[in-house]
Amino acid sequence: MRITKHPILTFERGRELSFTFNGQPMKGYEGETIAAALHAAGVKELGKSSEMHRPRGFYCAIGNCASCQMIVDGEPNVRTCITLLREGMSVETQNGKGRIK
Amino acid sequence: MREVELLIIGSGPAGLCAAISAASSGASVLILERSFKPGGQLIKQTHMFFGSESQYASYRGVDIAGILLEKLKEYGERIELMLNATAVGFYEDNVVTVLKDEKEYFKIRAKSVICATGAFEKSLAFPNNDLPGIYGAGAVQTLMNVYGIRPGNRVLMVGAGNIGVIVSYQLMQAGIEVAAVLDAAPRIGAYLVHASKLARMGVPILTSHTVKEAIGKDCLEAAVVCEVDERFNPIPGTEKRFDVDVLCISVGLSPLNELLAMRGVEMKYVPQLSGSVPMRSENCETCIPGIFVAGDASGIEEASSAMAEGYLAGLCAAAKLGYAPEDFEQRRSEYLKQLEDLRSGPVGERIRAGMKISQL
């Protein structure tokens, strides 16, 4: 899902990072958000809504709409569209409202 | 509690220009930016700007962000840019509460505040409009132009205004198929120069069309569209199905200015400016002295007018703090003139009407 050829832009990706998505090993790049890295890997469903448990993806990508919230390193309600990916992160889909431990 | 002279909320075109303008007069500025990257929506705009030289016409948005950030550096410690810092509250004593890195929570008291918080993409009501694969046009632009990631393989664009048409063209530049662009209005809203580019590339622009429903289980698989009559009611029997994995919603933006409402600034719903906006003076000052607004937060326009408003608000906010440059009046009229030019002609008619209603 990554763009390799572009007439105007060149994409300089940072170093490769490893993280897990629901326990599965995944790869992304330094400098990209969690939601971007997941989308590049073909993951569009980031969680389930709180009432009807319908699938949720991101919508605004600027940290405003809360549609992209996931559990990151055990912490719920992380806005993955504006949170940078880090080496070794554990990312999980969130079903409904997050529970703060 | 930290005390600052001028607090600017938002580092998009309006916020950056306001900071440069105020610092050049001598004011000390702190800019809060909720993202990890400054520049607001400029960073994803690969098209060249219209307008005049003073708003960087013929530069691409992404390059303008770079130019403004370079300029910011010229003022050294007079401008501090704080990233990953969201302003979450704005109180009577001009205290702004900030959440930094999702961890630290602290207060800042400012002598003057410029709210340059921008806008948010509107959604559209239709069955299954919440499926993954249905994104704001700006979100798709971020994904492909900032991160270099394809939003999908085949896109249906809803909205034939400037953003819808420009993003459709950018999708094709990135090698992604655009099945069609639709708009409920009977005419294309975008500038003809943008729309004809798409038409030349063979993308149908379906006016008087809307989305009837989205289809998909875990994510979008198809969208059904239909024609609408002159009162925007769907016409039965005109349904068409598009097998697409991305539906891009570009039906306009709403101003983001809850902080000003929370502070008690007088607000008004102004349809011409696309939502609830603060009442303000010619100098972008709200009904509370020392609190200013600039850019899309004051009504939806373009980045060019956001920059001009930013310069004006920064100049006037600094002057109120006691930093009026010798050529204050000359600069003030220059920015007002730029805004008048940007809002001139038939295209600016709505904005001019909105400005009149929202003027204190």
C-alpha cells in the first residue's frame, strides 16, 4: 500500500520499526503514525464502536474525531492517527470504551 | 503557573503568520500545536496556491510551511513552538490548560491569546457511513501526501468543491483510480481549472448525485449513488453501484473554536462561514479585549486568507501589548487590503456576506 513513485513528492522513510498488532509482528517506519503504519499493512479496522460494536477506522487523521482510538502498550483511547510509531509498541484493537487500569 | 505575553493556539498558516507578525513587532510568543508536526494542513498540500505574491502564490502548501517555519527561527527565543501540546480549556482569567504528550497537564496564563485552531471536516449522513474505508478527503490527503501510503485501490469522491477535485487529482498522481466525483449541487463548485484537469483525465463528475448507502461488512466494498432532484430528494430508479474500497467525503469544513465559546466570547451561527464563529472586529479581535481569532476558526476560507488574517491578528495583538511598530497603520491597512482582494469578485460573495454578519 506504499507509494513508491510520485511526480511531486519524495518520501524519505525513517528506519524500519517492529511492533505488534493484536500480538502479530508488524513492520512500520520511524516518523509515521500508528494508523498510517497499520493502513500501509492493510489494516483498516482499528476497533469497534462502544454501543453497536461496529467496525471503526480513522476518519479525520488530525486527532479530532476519536474514530481511531486503540489500546497502545496497554493504555486505551490512544489517538493512533496522531501518535508516532515506536520500536516494540504493542497495538491492540479497542472494543468500545477503553478501561483505564 | 507559567505566564506568557502572547499565546497562539495552532501552528497552521494563520498561527504561524500571527507568530511571525507579533514577534517582528517585539512580542514574546508561545505557540501550542497538538500534532507532533507544525504547519497544520499546509504540510499535505501539494498543489500550487493562487492569489498574490504576499500569500505565496505559485508555491505549494508544503513548501510554504517550510518557508514560514524558517522565518519563525529568525526570531530565536522570542517564539517558542510547543508540539504535542493540546489546549483543552480556556478560562475567565485567561488561563489555558494544556495536555502535553498525553501525560503532563498544566496551566498557562496569557496576556493575549490568538485562537488559530483551524477547522474540521464535515461528515455526511447515509446508511453505513461509519465503515472503515470512508474517510475525510483531508485524511486521505494526509495519508498519501505526508506518509506516502495509498488509501486504497479505487476511490469514489463525494464533493466537487475545490478540496474534492484537488484531492481526486492528487489521488491520480499517486497512481490511484478515481471512479467518479459526485456532488449533490447541480453545478461543480471547484474552480474550473481544477475540474477540467480531472475531466481531461476521463474522471466523470456527476452533479445532482448523492450517496444512497455504503456496502461492506468489516470495511467498505461498494457504494450506491443516486440522482437528486432540485430539492435534493433522491430520485428512485436512478441508483448506480460503484465497487470501491475508499469513499472520500469532501462536503465542507466546520470552524473549530470551542475554546473561544468556553471562554465566553460572543459566538454566532453564520452559514456563509460554515458554522458557529466568534463575533470580531476588523482587527480580528473578539468581544473580549486581547482575545483574537484568525484563519478557519473564524470562518471557512482558504489558506491564503488565513495567512493574511494571521499577520493582521499578530500585528494588532502585539500592538495591544505595547509593541506597535512605527508603520503600524500602514501594515494594518496593507493586510486589510490583502483580505479585501482575496474576498473580492463573485467567488468571495458568500464570505463578504458572512463577514458583515460576524462583525462586531
